[in-house]
Amino acid sequence: MTSLSRREAMERLATEASKEVLYDKPLTQWRLALKRFRGRKSGMVGLFLISMLVLVAIFAPLIAPYEPNDPLIGDQDVARYQKPCIHLLGCPDDQPQHWMGIDGNVRDQYSRVIYGSRISLQLGFFTVTLALVVGSAIGAVAGYRGGWFDNIVMRFMDVILGFPSLLLAIAIVAVLGQGLRNALIAIAIVTMPGYARVMRAQVLAIKESDYVSASRALGASPTQILLRRVIPNALTPLVVLASLGVATAILEAAGLSFLGLGAQPPLAEWGSMLAAYRNQVFTAPHLVFYPGLAIMITVLGFNLMGDGLRDALDPTLNR
Amino acid sequence: MLSYITRRVLLAIPVLIGIIVVVFTLVRLIPGDPCTSLLGERATEAACAGFNEANGLDEPIWVQLGIYMKNVVTFDLGESVRFSRPVNQLLIERLPLTTELAMSALALAVAIGIPLGVVAARKHNTAVDTGTMALANVGVSMPVFWLGLMLAYIFALVLRDTPFALPPSGRLSAGVTSVPYFEVWGWQLTEGSFWSKFHEYAANHYILNNLITGQWGVFWDAVKHMILPAAALATIPLSIIARITRSALLEVMGKDYIRTARAKGVREWTVVRSHAFRNALLPVVTIIGLQLGALLGGAVLTETVFNLSGVGRALFDAITGRDYAVVQGFTVIVAAGYVIVNLLVDLSYAYLDPRIRLE
């Protein structure tokens, strides 16, 4: 065999090998999960719903025909509580089109519902981030340190779980004062124990594993071990919990706003829009129907996506 | 078994104490003081001092907590400063409504949710399964207050002249009164005694009271008023129960003992009912227990939508109105009820799965 042919052979081998990499990338945990997620219809429907909502929220000024908080007095010939006017459904062409009607302050309901998506999505996102960060930090430290800290903190979490969550949230808002930001904090506090518990259980399992012992033997500090070794490996169930948590957070925040403790008028928040006209439900049902429908679709999207993620990330649940 | 029960009961006590302490602390952290909120902003200092003394608010906070703990144990929950009536009396009037609402909702959720889950599991991967689970997903995502308002709109307005019309608010129609069973049966009760309070409380369960005394008109009226709130409140637990039943049953149906049962020729229905279903019950019972807390939270919203003066709505009013005694008393009762339900769930595990008793 000449040296040239050997080189040729080597090159061929190398190309073959690289082709193999191209065709058959090793299936890492996340790629496997992605593949499984794509196979789940419900998860994809959820992802679709949420993507649409995010787009609506980002492009709200382009989609909404009017300003959400500007009364249309004087601009047009519209009345308070006017029913939806849709040209396709037989509304006369000479009247301005209002997909979801006019509210009690002569504002275009459709524009308000569109802008409401911004508030609900942000609220869900920030609430869960807060609960996730604080809750899992508490759970991680409790699980890793054990001892009295673990005992006291986790018993406190049990007490929080001992309350019906909406009632505790109401009490916390009463202490902090009403408003969207305080509602967000209250919901984060009442949902925190879930993250703390899951994180603690994960940490308890992981801290006994060989690679953690190895790091410890190499002289890594507890903080380093916790941040570099334990937490990254404990994240999977928390991702699922967080996705479902966004749904809960949006629903509970809407509930608090409905009770008048969350978002305050004139902010275009779905729960408070619904609350403002709940006594007009018999005369102007459209003002109650659409904000509620928007809440339901958003929550449904996050629930479906959470279910899809759970099936994708937890192979033991695969059936 | 007895030691298992004892251990569970003992474990519930620290949680209850914790709840009492948290409620006590939270209530005192609510900004503003009860004196100015009740006597008005311009109450004189002397008036406030008198008010604080009368309500024990001038004692150090630790003493107040101690007194409060002692009072809870002796079931003396203090007096509502807003209604100028004992909290116990308010509970007698309002708790029965919430209990009836929560129990009706739970009964609906279990009676519909479990069969739906079983059907979905039996028809796994068919249109029936997909359809049921799609509905369950929508149900889980439903804002209770929105559903309540929409139901009220449909049944009280759209269907108002049909036999399906249902009232959108209140417990009984105007002019209808529920006569307590002890009056119907002519019992002589001593005014203000424990038993007279107890019977008053029991008779405030209108559905039950009119069922046992046979006042059918009133009974039917009470049931009609309960349908919409209970349906709204039941939707989320119903969907969750259906989902859990389905997945628990699917898991059990894959077990070897099911194959064995089928192989020896047991009828399919018997396999599902006595081999699979009993073993699938454990997670279902857990979730039913957990849902009760959510039901109580949902009761605040449902009672608001349907103008019902139950515990949930009263608690909300008390929290926003700084009525210390009511907040404390009601929350403790509600939380205690919740802890007891969870205890019952734990005990039912031991009944359903003998292995747990031995741990």
C-alpha cells in the first residue's frame, strides 16, 4: 500500500466519519426531548397558541385599531356598551367596525383585549421567575445543607401549603396594598413552596451521586458544587413546573384583579376589565365574554405546553 | 393501624399551630389600625384607647397571641368589630352555605370526572379519548368567575322562559324561607345553649334541612340556586379528576395482574372494575383531597359572582375591611378543615393500600 493510497484511505474515512456526524448527530437529552415534544400534538398546539399571543403582545400597537385607554367620544358615532359591529356579520358598512363592541367608557374593547395580552404574559413570566428563583434557591440550600435550616424552612413551606392559595394571596395583598405588582409578589409567595419542594428533592438525590463526590474530593466549595454540579442537573422537573406555573399565575392574578386587588382601572388587564362590567353581564355580555375568553386561551396554551414539556422531558412517563 | 393514625394526627398539629401564628401575624401587618377603620379617621385618642382596651388590642403582641391561642382551643373566636356579633354566630350563618357549595361542587366533579376518565382510558387513543382530554384541558384553564358569569347569562337570561331557567344569585328565591327542622318537629331548645347553636348551624344547610323535613318546594328552590355556582366551581376539579383517573387507569391496565385476570377469562368489565379501578384509586383520592383547598379559594370568586354570603366572601370582606377577629377565626376554621381533609386522605391511603400501614 503506497503512502498516497493510505492518505486517501484516511481521508475517505474522515469524510465518512464527518458524514456520519452530519446524518446522525448524537441524541443528547435535550435533542431527544425536542424530538419527543414535536411528536406531541397537544404540546405543539400549546406552543402555537403562546407564539401567537407573544406576537399579538409585541405587535399590539399595529394590531389594535385604537388606543386602549382613549375614549372615542366625539371621534365617532358610538354609544357606551354598544354591541360588537362586524361588517362581515351584517353590521352596516357605514358604521365603524368594532369587533368586540364598546365598553362603558366608550373605549374599543377589541383594542383593550389586544393590549391585555401584554400585561398577562409579563405578569405570568415575572411571577414564575420570581417564584422559581427564590423557591428553588431555598429548596437547593435546604436540601444541600440539611439540618435545622432544612427543617425550619420546609416546615414554613408546609404552612404556606396549608392555606388555600387564593385566600393566602388575598391576605398578602391586603398587607402589601392592592396593585398589580403586589398581586404578582403575593402569587409568587404562595406558589413558591412547589418549586422549593421539587428542588430540594432533586438536590437530595443528586448530592449523593459520584460526580458530586468527585468535585468535593477535588476541593470545590459547597457554593461551586451547588451552582455548577447540582442545580444544572436538577432543572428538568422545574422547567415543567414553571411552564404549568405560568398558567396558574395568570389565572390567579386574573382572579385577584377580578376581586379588585390586582390591576387597577384604567389599565387594560383582562381580569379587571371583566370585573368592571360584571354587573352589566345581562345587558352587555360582550364586555365580560371576550376578556374571559382571552384569559382561558392564554391559560390553555401554557397548560398544553407544560403537558407537552412534561411528556418530552420525563422519559419515565412515556406511554 | 392505630399507631399510623396517631402519628398522622400528631403531625398535623404543628402545621395547625403554624397556620394560626401566620394568620395572626399577617392580620397585624395589614396597614392601618382597626380603630380608625371602624370609628373613622377622626376618632379621638381617648375613643381609640377605649376601643383598643375593649378589644384587647392594648396588650403586648405576645400576650395577644397567647390569649388568641387559648381562645381558639376553647372555640371562643372573639367578636366581629364590623358586625358587632360573635365570630361563632357569623360562622353559624355563613359556613353552611360554603360547605354546601364546596360539597356539591366536589360531588359533581367526582360523579362526572371519574366516569369520564374511565371512559377515556378504556377508549385510549380514539376520538372519544382525544375529545374528552381536549375538553378536560379547556376545563382546567377556565377562569371560575368568567364561567360563572357566562352560565348566569345563559341560564338566567337566554333560557329565561324555558324549563331550563336557573336563578343567577342568592340562596333562595324572594319569599321562600327555610323552616329549621327543630321548629318543624317542635323541639324545645334552650336559647343560647350549645345545642341550640348546633341545631341552628345544622339547619342552615338548606338543602339538607329541607330534604329531611320534606319541604320539597323549598328544597327544590335551594337546589336550583345551587346548580350554577356548583357547576362553575366544579369545572376545574372535574377536569383534573378526569385526567388523573385516565392516566392512573392506563398505567394500571398495563400491569401483569391485569393480563393474568384477562387470561383466566374474567369478564372485561370485572377486570376494569375490581382489578384495575381499585388500584388506580390512590392517585385519584390524593387529587380529590388537594382540590378541596382550591375549592375554598374558588368559593371566594364563586360567591362573589353569584352574590352568596358564604365564608369565602365574608373572609374577603373581612381582610379588606381589617376585621381582625373574623379574619383570624374564619381562616383558622378553613385551614383546620383543610388540614383535616388532608388527614382523611392520608388515612384513606392506609385503607386503600395496606402496604402504607406497615411503613
